[in-house]
Amino acid sequence: MPYCPRCRCEYAPGVMRCPDCGVLLRDLPPKRPPRRPPIFIEDLYVPGAALLTLLVSAGLLYLRLAAEWGQVPEPFGSMVRAQPPCFTAFYAIATAAAAAILALGFLNWLIRRD
Ligand SMILES: [Zn+2]
């Protein structure tokens, strides 16, 4: 059975290269048990974007609500209050959607980890 010398995963006969690591497989058995699969930068795109969206949208929602309650100093408070009311709904929806994406990603990670 071919094995990857880097991640030490086992592959079916005929597979020449590890699809995760890109290195040529060897026929020697691994000396140690397989490591967890490496984390690729591509795996962090969605949670990173969701976290950034959550932080920005929650901050804008907080700023919007604080301006409505008179907690933001002038003239910045009146500038924020001049935004259309639909912006509040947009900030809330973006915050909830980003939080849901992060929560689903975390649940997926919990289910799939060893
Ligand atoms: Zn590998």
C-alpha cells in the first residue's frame, strides 16, 4: 500500500501522489500513526470572511443603535442617524448570517474532528 511520507496517510494501489500534500507516495508503511490532515489557507477563507463580516456588521449595528439612543457624540451621531432605517435591518441581518455561518462551521469542525 502506498503511503504519503509527509502526512503518513494510506492510499489505494496505483495512486502515485498525495492529493493533500502533493508529494510522491512510497511503498513503505508509516513508522507513526497518521497525523491530522493539515490546515490549508483555503480552509480559512469562509470562517475568516464570516468573522470579519460579523465584527464589522455588529460594530455598525451597535453604532447605529447607540446613535439612536443619543450615545454617539455630535456631529457623528447625527450623521449615523441620517442613514436610511433599512440600514439597521441590513446590519442585523448581516450580523445574524455571519454568526450562523460561524456556528455551522464550528459544528462541522466538532463533528468531523477525530
Ligand atoms: Zn500527504
